[in-house]
Amino acid sequence: MFGTIRKHQSWLWGIIIVAMILGLVVYFSPTAGNSGGQGSVEGNFGSIDGEKVTKLDFINASREANLAYFLSTGQWPDNGPRNSFNLERETYQRLFFIKKIKDHNIQVDSESVAQAANNILAQFGKGRPVPLDTFIQQILSPRASADDFERYLRHQLALQQLVSVISVGGELVTPQEAQALYIRSNQELATEAVFFSGTNYQTSVATPTPEVLREFYTNQASLYRVPDRVQVSYVSFDATNFTAQADKEIAALTNMNAIVEQIYQQRGTNFYSEAKTPEEAKEKIRAEMRQEVSLGEARKKADEFANKLFDLEPMRAENLATVAKAAGLTVKTTAPFAATAGPTEFDGGPNFIREAFKLNAEEPFAGPLIGETAVYVITLAKRIPSEVPPFETVRDRVVADYRHSQATMTARRAGNDFARAVTNGLAAGKTFAAICADAKVKPVTLPPISMITQELPQLDDRVSFYQFYQVASQIEPGKVSDFSPTADGGFVVNVQQSLPIDQVKMKTELPDFTNKVRQSRRQELIQTWMQREGTKSLRETPIMQTKPPQAPGQAGS
């Protein structure tokens, strides 16, 4: 096996080792049990358009979903401790597409599949195709087989045809329509604005009486309501405890520098923008590799622990402490945390919060869950219902909120008064500048803005650019807007003029702009189709249920 690989260029070793080292060495398979990824695939998988999803259908689509992720990122999804890949969601999305491909009777010939395979093998070989056997055995195995690879390619090519059929209407964009859209997007406006911010009126707010504060607290009780929270007990497997093993594995690599160079070239020089030199960036890559391998070793130990925990009957939360004690491990408990924040003690990774809030008596455990610096196995310690805290415990916050509320209302009154003065002043023949001088306010002259303006620093945090442009674009040039309220006060904008379009620039940019319009319309058609058809086709699947049924061992991810 290794002799076959050695016949190829040294870069191939980089790809193979990167797939192993940067990953967590957790293999996806239908019998992976509690080791994460898909886990055990038993149970009811629902139906799509009335056609039952079998266990084999689900396994095959899962493998295709993993393959799609790997071929687009260079890593397997169950290897990235901080990625947001959801295998169940991606699997059912793929099953949906496969069903629609079948419904449209889309066929892909074997020659096209072979050509697609050669293209991928050539990409891995930088123009020189990797032998298929080597690619399957050393890069895809054991997560995917040759049959999985062929089936994935066939479905990918069919999916391209399906997308073309669905989005064909998006190609219809006339030159006149494209030019009109270009002008609308690039038409610049010269504006100036007067801002009224509550922070400028804080000193005018009188000290509230206790009665006023309590009334404000009562009326705004929803602002102070604490959401549902949970506390979880957990056993952690810290990556730092496995760095020695990681160092041994990395030291055994004779071509470590080549691997690092390969990663550096793949990511590009701008990936580590804070690094002053290429060598500094490569040191960061080495540190990342060490951390990933350490986490991989931690995950292995967490798997062993989780398997013992899940095997202990009857399954109950107290078992975590029992198994931990037998293993000489410590059980800790987090402070209460909400679904919007997560635990304050550590970063549990993208799936930690979701899994913590799913815990119950029937499924008391989750994990292993891969975090930033450790791997966790958890159980529910306490569930705390939503509540409004007593006034005394949030008094300082109530005072600050009251003062902000009053200052904002004062700013808005001033803004409305100014807007009325503008209306009356313009009717009397005054200029906007003269009206501002009379009102003792200073307008802010802004750079030209258009629909495609990305940012406008002069707005600071006073108003979003989207809101500002929405107001300005609806005002006729030479006119002034009414007062527009914002979270902190509001503003009045004077649209001075509509600036002429740069004809030379438009002629140069119009072809590319037209292509983007077509692409955008194709995407809109596809999204509309997916939303309509997906909602209908997937309604009898677990992902569309209020509480998706879980197979044994799927608590963690």
C-alpha cells in the first residue's frame, strides 16, 4: 500500500497526512456507536414524497454528504471541532435532491462520471491524476468507498442538470433591463444629514423617583426576563493532557515542513494577515496541527469513556459520576447558561448548546462534544425556567435603561421639532443651511452613496447604512426628509442632488454586471423552488418534526 503511494510526488503525502493530522481521526461509519459523526443509524428515517427512506438510503446519502464536504474543504466534517456542518440536515437535503433527480428522470452516462473523477484526481495531483486506487484507499477510506465516490459523482452531475432545468428562466435578461438595473444600483446621491442622538440629552434627564423606576420596571418587564437556562455536569478531556502524544505523532513525520508548506500554499498568504513573515504564519500552522492532533487524542479517550457510560443500564444522569469515579476523572458543573450564550467556563464548540438543551430523562447524555480546547461528555444537572428577576437585583440596570429611554425620547422630540422647522423654513424660502443655523444644529456632509455602497463610517453607530439609504433613496433630489427615528434618536437627511452616471465605467462594467444579474436570478429561482418543494417533500422526515427522533448514540456530534 505505502509502496504504491511512494511512486507519486511528495505533495501526495502532504494531502494524505493533512487529512489525517488536521482531522480528529474519528472515522464515520454506520457502526461508529457513540464516537460521534452519524453514530448508529437505526430507527425511522421518514419518507420523501410518500416514498419511505430506508436505512441504506440514509447511509448512502450520509456518505455522499460527507464526501461533498471533504471535496470542497479538504477536511472531513467530523474532523472540524468548530465547523457548523449538520450531517442529518445535509443528508436529508441530499436525499431530497436524489428524489427530485429521479422524478425528473435525469440520467448521467458513465463517460461523464469518469471524466468528473479524472478532474478531481487531477486536482489532487496538481494536473497529474492520482491513481484511483490510491485515492480511495489512502484518502477516502474508511469514510467512503469507490462505490460511494462513483455514486456521489453521478448524483453531483445529475444535480447540475437539475439546477439548470430549474433556473433556466434566470438567463432571460435583456440589455435594456440590465442597463436600467445597473443605473439603479450605481446611481449616487449627494446628501447631508442632521443627527439627534440620545447620548447628547442624558444630562437633561431628571433623577427618577422610586415610584417612577418601579413603574418603568413593571411596564418593561420583558426586557429583564431571564430566558430558560440549564446547568450541565460534565467530564472534560483537555487537549493539553495529550500534547506529548501529539508531539510524538508529529515528530514521526519525516516531511513535516512539506506538509506545512502545502497547507500554507492552499490557504494563501492573506489567511494569516496578522503574521509578519511566512515563517511566522507557518509556525501558527504547526501550532494548529499540534492542537488538532491533541484534540484527536482527547476525542479517543472521550469515546472510550462515552461507550462505557452509554452501556451502563439503566441509563440515568447519575451514571456520569459513577463512570467518572471508576475512571479517576472529575465531574464538574457549569453555571446556569441560556441558549443564546452558552457556558462561561469554556467554549464547548458549535454543538454544545444545542445538545445541552436537548438533554432529558430519556436521553440524559450528550457527547463527545468537541470544543475549542477540550472534548466533553455531559448530562443535565438542572433546568431553570424563564423568570423575571426581582426589582432590587436589577435596579442599576433599570436606572440606566430609564435614563436612556428618556434621553432618546427627548432626542426624538428635538428631531421632530427640527423637521417641522425645515418644512416651514423651506416654504418660506429659506435654505437648509440657514434653517440649521437658526436651530443651532450642524449638518454632516456625507460622501456620495448608492445602493452598492458597502459602508459609511461617518454614520458611526447612529444609524445603519441600510436605514439611511432607504430614507435617502425615497426623497426627490433637492428635498428634505421627515424625521426618521432610530434606536438612539433619529435623523433628518437633505438629498442635495443625484450625481450623473459615469458612462465609461458603466460600459466597462455592464457585461460582468449582466452576468451577476443572471446568476442572482438563477439563485432566486433555485431558492424559491427548494423552499416550495423542500417543505412539501421533507415534511414527513425527522428534520421537519418539532422534536426530531434520535437513534441511540446520536446525542453527541
